[in-house]
Amino acid sequence: MTQPGTRTQSPVEAPDRPGVVPVRAAALRSAVRWGVAHGLPRVAVRRSARAGDLQSLLLSDPAVWREPYDLHERVRAAGPLVRGRFSWVSASHAVAREVLGSADFGMGGFDDVSSPRVRRVLDWAGRGAPVHPIEPPSMLAVDGPDHTRYRKLVSRVFTPRSVEGLRGQVQATADGLLDDLARAPEPVVDVVRPFAGRLPVTVICDLLGVPVEGRSEVREFEAGLAMSLEAVAPWRQFRTVEGALRGFDDWVGRHLEHLRRAPGEDLLSRLVTATEEGQRLTERELRATAGLLVAAGFETTVNLLGSAVHLLLANPDQLQVLRAEPDLWPQAVEEVLRLESPVQIVGRQALRDTAVAGQEVRAGSRVVLLLGAANRDPAVFEDPARFDVRRENVREHLAFSAGRHFCLGVALARLEGEVGLRSLFERFPGMRAEPGARRTSTRVLRGWEHLPVRLR
């Protein structure tokens, strides 16, 4: 029994002890992480969606995830910057570009808005958590000097010239995958799994310096890493993600040790030795970078390729234009990125009191930018819902974000899109869509889970 005048420690406050307690503490920490980042927000979002909050509908209604553009137009009609239940929301291209490029906004996080008590709980819950591709120290989640140092180191080995040097390698990979498709016993295949899904992960394994015999292990983690980009995840999905992150973290630790002993010409080997003013990436930063390459570089390119196949088969007139003018393939990739942006939503946090679109935005406030809507803004793109591979101002899209956090992998995504799509349609000129296509059930990312096609 507890003595009078004493206070029992909560599980959050209790120190770890040998034996079974650390196991219980680890499970409790995981539950707290989910509860704060996903569980409680899920409850609040569902409640607000029932009250008609537009942002909450976007996050809670599966029908809206699959076809968000009607809701995007409701947001646009409400104004360039709309006050939602949890944050400001915008479907405006001008607002998105302003916020993404403004020094008044940063990535932010719980530490910037939480009470000291909540921060203590989060610090405790974060002990032993696996490295996450979109949480600090990931380049996507930090600002200021850390981001500047980080980006300089990574961009030095991720230049457009370096990526262009991969063209032959990407082409050989695409050709090999298409050879496999050509040998398929049935004329109808799901183009997502054997091609759109295999091309980017094979290229990423090359960038990570993974030998052929070790690539199956990386593929075991790819789905979980991709799901780590999602918001307000259910408990089961969160557990799947954490398991994948832990498995990948263990693998990449061993792989980094190998690269330090025997570096190659791959991107990760160069990052291991790259320096900026005498500083290198830390072990945790290297792991976060590798995870980000797999999570963001894999899923976004899969979505780009799948959406492009669907759009081109649904618009045979545009496919004919590309066959007559193959130099337009890079522009076609940009139009797919604009019309069906692989990343639909990004958020920023006000670092100080500021004003956007005539609205006062207080320090600490979140602004959610609907990139999929901004890229269909009629103020910028004429007839924005039309797929047009000749669209002259297509490069004004924001599919790769903008400002300090403009995607470093843009050159690689464009290369994979151009090479992969052109090779696919040249190899199978009679390809056509078959019934059974199904979109991914994701909020932040947009793509296809299944896309059956008849090859010949």
C-alpha cells in the first residue's frame, strides 16, 4: 500500500528497470507516440468533420481522399485562406507559393506549440523511437542552420548533373522490367506492382549502394516507410510503420558500417564522406536521409508513374501527340505532376505573427496547403482540369513544393518519369486499360494501388 503523503509514479514518469518493465515501457512509449500524433487528432478530426469542417472532411472521409477535387473547389470558393477547426487552409496557388517561400513560416512541430508538461511526456515517449523520415533530424522537418548545413551536404551529391549521369542506369533498369512484363503469361497485368513499383525502388537501391542480393530486404520495408508519410494513422497502420522503421533502421546501420569500410560510387557512400566546413552528417542524419530516399523517393515516383499511365490511356489524343512529338515526354511528366500531384498536402507553421492574403496569422498557427488544388488553380492554369501535354506554363506547378524545402529529388523523379513512361508506351503501343483499377486509400499521397492493363 502507498504510505500517506506519498505519490505513486505514473507509467510515464516511472524510470525503466531491468526485466519486464523496459518492455512495458517501450510499448507504453509507442502507444503515447501514437496517441499524441495520431489517436487524439483522429478523434478530434472525426468530430469536426461531422460539424462540416472542410479540412476535417479531407482527412476523415475515404471518398474525399479518393476524389478530393470537389472539396478543393469548396475551399477555393471560401477564400484564398480559410480558417479551419485546427489550422488555416488554402487551395490558392498564390498563397501556397507565398507561404512556402516565406521566412515567416517553418516546419514546426509539437515542441513549438505544446505545454511544458506535454513536451516532457513527448520527450519520454520518444526515447528509443526509430528514426523517422519526416521527423527531426530529417531534412524535411528542420529549419534554420541545421537545414542549411544539411541541404548543402546532400545537394552537393544530388545535383542535376549527377542525376543525369544515371540515365543509362535508369534506362537499363526500365528495359529489364519491361522484358519481364513481356514474358508475363497473361496479357493483362497490374502495371503498378511489376513496373511502377519496381523501377523507383531499384533505382533507390542503386543510390544507397545496395548490392543486388540485398535488395529484397529493402523491399520488405518500402510499404511501411511509404505509409510513414501519412497523417492521423490508425493504430494498426502506426504499428506497421514503426515495425518497418525499426527494421530499416537496423538494416541501414549495418549498411552504413559496410560503406565506411568499403565505400562505392553511390550517393550514400558520398554522403558518408561529404563535409561542409569540416562537418559531416551525423549517424542519425544519415539514417534519416536513407529513410527519406526510400519513403518519399519510392512512393511519390510510383504515384507519378501510375497516374501517368492512367491519364494517357484515358486520353488517347494526348498519347498520339507524344508519339508524333516524343520530345514532349518531359513536358508530359510535368503535366501529370500538375494534374495529379503525388503529394497533395503540405503544412507550415508561422514562426512569428504575420499576414497572408489579408488575414492575420498568429505565431504558432498551422497553415495547410492543398498542393493538388493549387496546381489546378484557374487563376494560373487555363482549363485546369484538362490534361494537356502541350501546356505552356506547366512548370509553374508546385508538386515539388517551393522555397527552402523545394524537393532535392526533383531531377531524379523527372528522369524516372520520362524514361519509364516513354519506354513503357514504346514497348507496348497497343496497351489499354482494363476494369479493376483502384486508388490508394491515402490522404497525403495520391496514386493507384491497382492499375490493370492489357499489354497486347
